[in-house]
Amino acid sequence: MITQTARLTLRPLTEADLPALCRTLTDPLAMYAYAHAFSDAECVAWLTKMLTCYQTDGFGLWAVIRQSDGQFLGQCGLTRQNFNDTAVVEIGYLLERRFWHQGYAIEAARGVKAYAFDQLQVPRVW
């Protein structure tokens, strides 16, 4: 486990999460901020990238699990991004569409923000 909020547990993604992760990554509406919905191969590459980020950065996007029933809702966490030629740590999230508009994304993002400052001692989060 990485962190918990009132309703959620955030934990590292695993290979067992791939089917649930793909439900969001292959959804064109959920992926509106990306260039396109992912193919199955891109979903595998995404998961591999997150697993690598855990090793290289000490963080990445984590599985968002609803505590009440263990339901996988999506992912939320920290990623390194390039902004004006400077590496920054950014909070990102992407939830399966059926879990939108229930406050899960903001709750998860707040938990990640607290984790970034309190546990990782990140000086600034975007």
C-alpha cells in the first residue's frame, strides 16, 4: 500500500491489474486528453512503464482501489514531466468512466499530494 484516504487505497499496479487498466486506457472518451485510446499493446507498454517508474523514480501512477469492495477504479499518482526544460513532479489520474463524478479522482489526488510532501519530501508538486 502507498497511502489511504477515507474511501480509497492506493497501491502499486501489478500485472494482474492489466485487464482493469485496459478498460480505461482503451476507452476513447476516458482518453480524451491523450492522442488516442490505447491498443492492447500500448496498455501493456503503459503498465511496463509504470513498473519501471517505481524502480527508477520511486513513484508512478498507482492503482486506486475502493476500500468498501476492493473495486479497481483506475490509477492516480506521480509522474515526472518536462515543463519549460525543467523536470517537474506532477499528480496525474485516470479513472474508469463509470467511476467519474463521485469524488474519487480528487480524493485520490489529495492523498497523493499528501504522500508526495509528507513521505517523499518532494518540494513542489504540479
